[in-house]
Amino acid sequence: MALGPGARTWLNRMGTLLGLAGVVFVGTRLHVYAGEIDFRRMGAGGYVAIAVLAGLYGASNLLLALGWRRLLAHLGVPVSYSWAVRAYAISQLAKYVPGNIFQFAGRQAIGLSAGIGNAPLAKSTALELALLVVGGALFLTLLLPLIAAGIPDWVGWISFGAAVAVALWLATILGANFGVAAVFYIAFLMFSGLVFAGAYDLAGGSGDFALYPAIAGAYVLAWLVGLVTPGAPAGIGVREAVLLFLLGGLSPGPIILLAVVIGRTITVLGDLLFFAGGQIAGRPLDNQ
């Protein structure tokens, strides 16, 4: 059923309000994190590293927006690059609102206000969650050196590469757009893991770079558990517990927790940058 202009306006406002509510919760979390990090100890290099990592993480959110656009195309609903980026940027911050579902509700409302049907929007969300869950599970192979003594690091790397190759091949069978979307989502998870590895290094974690793929894999798994846990806004609390369990053999608890706090600071700053930049950067993409 077609929506009238009034209904579309209110749905757009609802999606925007959920995004703005996310801004409030992000600001609250940043205030908390700032009180938990001794920035004086980190020095100027630490500030620069956090800013760079936040920028990289913010930019990686584009992969999610473009992946979602490909899923909509797979479902027969083509949308412009700029609209997808702006809609995703507005709704994404709502993941910090308690409930862990409001980013999807906001995106649904924004999509409905643009004239997209309920069914394809809901299906795109379900497909996105499926790709993130399956993609996140692939990173379990990187944890082999952490969970089984004596297994060389390269075994985990080769196993991960093989698992990703098979997963992308299967995704492509379902359609070109679906396959490209899978590439975007897995790439986002890779970036997220590498950003946490950087935070772990800033916190004084293991200096063995050969273990960084395993550390990145541990973060992605923790992120995945937080994603599927109902009621945990942006996985707060859940990811910390999983990382303490997985990385406990590498570093003492205080270092892991500090890495988590630094990582949280980086990701919320990155989400804010994406929220702001997505409104501007999305516009020129219409011409492509």
C-alpha cells in the first residue's frame, strides 16, 4: 500500500530521531571512556593513533552501507549510492540505544519514507544479519593458535583464507549482487578486527605481530556475540567478557580491558565521523 506524503514525513522523522538518540548515547559512552583512559600516559603518538584508527573505522562503515545497497538490489530494489550511505549513516548510531534493534528500526522507517516496501527492507535486514553472522563465524579459524597449543600461526591464516574463498563462492551462486555484498561485509569485519589489534597494541598488549590475526579474529567473534545478544546496546558488556576469555592467555586482564576501552573510544568516534561524513560524502556518489 502506497504511503501518503504525511506518513512518509513522519517515518523519515522517526528514523532521524532514532539516529539522534544514538548520538546522545554515543556522547554518554565517550564521556565514560574518557574517564577510564589515562591519556597523559599515551602521549601525542597515542592521540594520533586513536584519531587515525577512528578515521579508518568510520570509513569502513561505508562497506556496510554499500553492502546493504547490494542486498536491496539483490531483492529487486535499486537505490542510489548517496541515499544508501546517508540512510545507513543516520540509522547506524541507533545501535547504541538500549535494545540493540533500533538501528534496524530506523533504517526500516527511512526506507519506508523513501517509498521502499516493508518486505524488501525486512528481508535486507535479515540477509545482512545472516551475512554478518556467517562472515563472523569464518574468523573462528584465526583463533586456532589461541585455542590449541602447538598449532602454527600460518595454519590459522590458510584456514581463514580457504573458508572465506568457499563462502564467497557460495554467495556468488545466489547472485552477483549477493556475492558482492558478502565481500563488503567480510571486508568490514576484517577492518574492525585490525582496528582492535591497533587498540590492543596501544594498550600495551603482545608485541608479536604474528598473533595479530588471531587477536583480530578474537575481536570479530566477540563483536558477533555482542551483535546477536538481545538488549546489549552495541554489544556493551558482552564483548568485554568474550575478549577476556579468549585473550586471557596472552595478556593480563587490565591490559585487555584497557584495549577494550580504547577500542570502544575508537569505534564510537568512528561511528560519529561516519554519521557526520555520510551526510556529505553520499551526495557526489549519485553522479557515479
